[in-house]
Amino acid sequence: MVNEAVWKEITAELKEKNITLVAVSKTKPVSDIQDLYNLGQRDFGENYVQELVEKQPQLPADVQWHYIGHLQSNKVKYIAPFVHLIHAVDSFKLLLEINKQAAKNDRVIDVLLQMHVAEEETKFGLDEKELIELLEYYTAQKDQLSSIRVCGLMGMATNTEDESVVRLEYKRLHNTFNHLKDVYFINQPQFNTCSIGMSSDYKIAMEEGSTMVRIGSLLFGARQYN
């Protein structure tokens, strides 16, 4: 069941700051996604390849699908024909596979590099050293990687009620985003996305430089797992 009032409130809030809302629809039925689409929402995020592949053909063609979960290289081919943005690139191997599958589909796929800023070891992502190494590879081989565009960074904060911890982590990620922009993507306007902020902390993320938030439970209610 979609919370229309909350969607309108959040949309108005984000519009003021020119921040994109990705409605995270994982585990939610196609009917709920359609309801939100009918209100005007176009960006939707999914965490599981199989679920995304099943839902995509059942919904309007102008839905912009964001893949926001951990992505295995052998699953890229299933979403390459239609995915709008892949949020969680955490290795050069994955970057190469996305480029390969995008070329097969005669597309250029936009991606974000996932940075690990949280205290939990269970969260995926690159640390600052690994980010620089990946971008050095990317820069050196850019001519061979013409079917992908690196458009920014994505990250998740520690799951904690201590707002100061969350704020510090998002600040660190945004500072890294600005640094990479100045060093590796100067005069490249496509590097413009800092995807931070979820249902529990999106207001902090907005204050710390987010350009894209990923919100699920506030819009769709609690997730239902089988």
C-alpha cells in the first residue's frame, strides 16, 4: 500500500534542493509500483536481479530502473538491456562486465562507484585507496570502456541512532565525491551524482550534499519477505 501523502511531502522537500527520489520497491508488488507511477514517480530501485527482471516488462517503458543491490558479474547480462543506473559498482571486474554487456546491447550504462563508509563490515564498497586504484585503471583504459559512464558515488551509513555518526560518514563520502570530481572528472558534467540517504536518514543526507536518495519503507510500508 503506497503512502500518497508521504510521497507528496518527500517529493516537495527534495524538489526544492533538486534531489532525485528513487523509490525502493524491492519485495513490493507491481500494483504498488504502478500506483506510485500513476502519482508521477518514475525512478524505482530494486536489490535483486530476478525480481527486477520479472517486474520490468509488467510496467510502463518510461520507468527508470535503478539497480541498488550488490551485483554479481554473472548477473549483469540480465539487466543490461534496460537498467537506467547501477548504483553499487565495487570492483574493476564488475565495471568491465557492465561495459561488455552494455556494448552487446548497443547502450551506454551509467554507474555509481560504491564507497564503504559505514562501521559495519557487512556492507559492501570500496575504501578510499581502492577507489583511487579503480579510477586509475578506469582513466588508463577509458577508450576501451566507452559503453559505461561513471556518474558519481553511492554509499550507506552505519545503521545507528547516533546521528553524529551518520552525518560524519555522509560528510566523508561527499568530500571524497568532490575530490574525485576535481581530480578525475574535471569538465565532465556527467559526474554529478552523490547517492546517499535512505528512509531513516535522508534528511541528514540532504544536508550533507546528497543529490539522490533511496527511500522504500516510508513510501511502501515495511517490507514483506517470504
